[in-house]
Amino acid sequence: MELKILQINLHHSKAATANLVYLMESRQYDVALIQEPWVVRGNIKGLQSKELQLYKSNLDSQNSNPRTCIVAKKQFNLFLLTTYSNTDQTTVRLERDGLPMLILSSTYMPYDGTEGPPADITETLVSFASKNKFDIILGCDSNSHHMQWGSTDTNTRGESLFEFIIEKNLLVANRGNTPTFVTKTREEVLDITLTSNSDTCQLEQWKVLDEISFSDHRLIEFYVPDAARHIKPFRNNRRTDWHVFNRELVKNISHLNNDNNLDTNSLDKLTEEFTGILRDALDKSCPR
């Protein structure tokens, strides 16, 4: 079972936002790495639903409109990494059972930046992942040209970013030269997906989708093979049905040995039985 991921710059579009939510819910995508979301009065709009959870930096409203966020199905146990998140970068971690931690980041690299990409926070994030041997996937609107990822030419920003990619031993997941940015007068590959060079972080079926995105950027789709199978199950205790929990507890606890004169072995056995009763009651009242 793959982890299905979308990547898109929404160009602040309400229609593109609605389309993304529809695609995620109808086609069972798990995560979306988003740049330039639809924002109203400093707040990201349109991306939360009964099935989807929004992740963004809490610093956004203090500085300027947020230019990145991540949306994921609520069943996944994602945690926002605030140290590596700001207006232009949103980073979460995903625990996987038996596999390295997976870091997912949505990154916007401003075209009007005073220095070539990447920003310091992106460099720090990649170094953090490498030092701890975590896998990492970065969905980037790079605003940079390089023929290595399919652009029509290479510019100074692209050279700066490519040097960083080589230095940090990252892989460019882009395949082919299908434009990711399309207007009436211009077509270019600006959006790139970067990954750690790891056997447990090999992306499959990376492609630019042909369908209308309602943005000047196109949708990118890719899979992390077998990632979802290794994700640790998540139990949201806030959704516990306490009536069911109490019913199951009362029903089963009456069978326990209530002798006040138990030896050590009997106490150990009683503890195991009681722990099992609690676990069963929780499983029935709050499934993973």
C-alpha cells in the first residue's frame, strides 16, 4: 500500500483549493504539499474537512501571509516540526514502524529573494534529517531554472539550488520536461520534488497530471511505496466512547480474582489480566 502524495502551488485560488480537496477525498490521496494556498486576512481557507487536517506554521500571522502548508488525511499521525516551519516552509514528521522517520516539507522559494535558494531554514532541515538518518521529501516551488529537472534553461538561482542538492546528496524526483507552470505566454518547470538518497525513500510514478488544476501551476503526483503499511497506527483518545469503555470494563472486571492474599506470581498474573481488560475496552471504544 503506497502513500499517495500530491504537490501543487494553488496560486491563492479558491477554485484550485476546492479542486484539490475534491481530488484528495475522491481519489484517496493521503498528503498534499502546498505552496501559495488560498488566504483570507492572513488565514488559510478551504483546506480543512471531516477527512483532512491542515498543518501550518504558527508564526505566519505574525509576519505575512502564509505561503506554504500541508494537508493530510486525519488517520495519519503527523506532527508539525515548528523549528523547521515558517511562512515559506511547512514541515511535518511521520513515524513509520520498522522504517526511518519520514520528514515531509512544503517549501516556497521566493523569486525575489536577496540570495539564491535554498533558504537557511531549508538547509538546516536537510542537515537535521541527514544527521538523524531520517528520510525526507521536499515539495518545492523553486522559482528556479535548471535543465537537470527539465527546465528550458539554467539560471543563477537554479545553479545555486543544484549545488545544494549535490552537496546534501539529495535526489531530484522530477521525470521528463513536462511544464509545471503554465500561462498563456509562458511554460516552465519550476516545481521540483527532492528526496533523500535512501532505499526507504524511493518515489514511484512521479508525474505532472494533465488535468485542469485551476492554478497557473499543475498538479504533481507521486507515491512512496509501502510507506503506509509501515505507519504506526494512531489512536485519537479524544474520540473515545466512554459509555462503551465503561460497559466493557464492568463486564470483564468482575471475572478477576479478588482474593486479598495473593502471592507475587498471582499478582503478576492479575496485573496482566487487568491490563488486557483495559486494552480490550479501549480497542472497542476507540479503535485505531
